[in-house]
Amino acid sequence: MAGKRGRPVRSQIRQNIIEILHFLGKGYGYDIYKIYVQVFPKVTMRSIYYHLRKGTSLKEFEVEQIKRERGDYSWGTEAEKIYYKLGPAAKPRIDMRIRKLFEEEVKR
């Protein structure tokens, strides 16, 4: 068997998240998801969280901090937000769609 087995390590979704975090600096899953669906093809929130965890194990992302926030959520009174930033293995390519989105946000 000459070919590699299993899933390829590279992922377009994870690369898109790298592009978002490059401009965002740091962010948690839902924030990243909201930006992602504005710019890229539709993806599930579950997929975003999967790629954040996978990217952390590949050192593309690092956990910057974990916050517990109190509020009135549908699941209870507390939410845990894990903030991610780019890790040493991340290689942003500077996607112009993301750059344009962030430049428009700054103008507002």
C-alpha cells in the first residue's frame, strides 16, 4: 500500500479559522463561527469546535484563556468560553475576504 490512509491533516475549514484568528487576535468558538459564516460557505458550529480542538493538538491554535461567564442561557446560568489564538504551526495566507470584512468593521 503506497498511499496514506485516513484523513488528510490539512483542512480548508481549519485554514479559514487561521485566517480569522490572524485578524481577530483571539476569539472563542461562537465568535469565530459568526465571522466564518459571513465570509465562507456554511459550516456547522460543531465543525468549528472540532477544528479548534484538532488545530490545538496540531499546534495551529493555542488556548489563551478559559472564562466562565454568568448569564441567563438556555442551558443554565453559566457558560465556559475557551479563547483561542494562533499557535506556532499556523500559517496564515491573508485571505482578502477576511481582510475586507475586518476593514469594514473598523470603519463602523
